[in-house]
Amino acid sequence: ITEVANETAVLRQKGTREGRLQALGKFQEVIAISKIKQDKVWEVVAVISSGLICEQLGEMQKSLDFYLKGLQISREIGNREYEAAALNNLGNNYRMLGEYEQSIFYLSQALTIDREINDRQGEAIVLNNLANCYVLLGDLAKAEELQRQSLPIRREIKDRRGEGNSLNNLGLVFARRG
């Protein structure tokens, strides 16, 4: 399984539609092999990764289907980390579709799990994603509050790129306020 999964990384790095489609095909192989070997962890990784690729390809419904399947599998095996990842991805997908309340519903669940399992990076990412929803809903005070929660976590874990992202998003909130 690992060998086939490693091939997907090379294909995805091409950054082309063709490369993504080939990676999606390889992830389908990983899913098939993992079912035969009854390896649910690899299956959930491949399912969620397939969702990400479909999202990048603009195939939002397929992406949602993969994330929902990933959520189901992660809950079956009790893997909270992958459960939070699936919830975060569902939330982002719904945000891109303009369904902000549905997005907040999933992101809030992801945030709860990330806090329970002490996944500081996941927590910071979800806080940022939630803030983006509130910006789109016009609740700039809530967006600022969430970004201000995300920023110190990014600094604590020395996530410089994430810190820059949080600072940029705070700046956007301030800009919208004039």
C-alpha cells in the first residue's frame, strides 16, 4: 500500500490536472488494496486524500462524498485525528459552496476534536477556517476573535507560514472595517 501511496505524491506534485487525475486513480488502488487487507487507516487516508484532489479539480460533490465517507470510516475506527480532518475538509468545502452555516457546523465539530486531542496545528487551522466563514457572513468581530485565537497557537508551534496567514487574515478583517 505504501508504495502505491508514495506514487500519488509524485503525481500530485506535478500540479497539473492530468497529474491529479492519475493520483486520484492511484488513491482508488490504495482504497481497493486497503479493503482487501482490511486496513481501515490506509483506507481513510486514501478516501480523504481523494476528496482533496476532487476539490482541487473543482468536483465539489465528489469531494463532499469522499469527505463524508472518510468521516464515516474515521468514526468507525475511532481515529479522532482523521475525523477532525474530514470535518475540517467538509467545512471548507461547504464554505466554498457558499453554505456558511453548514461550514460552521462541521468546522465547530473539528475544533472540538482538535482541542480534545490537543492537535494545536489542527486547532489553529480550524480557527482560521472558521474566521473566514464569519468574514463571509459579515461578522467581523467574531472573525477577529477567532484569528486572535489562532495567531498565538501558530507562534507557539512555530508555524511561520500559518502565522503569516493569520496575520494576513487579521489585516483583511481590519481592512473590511475600514
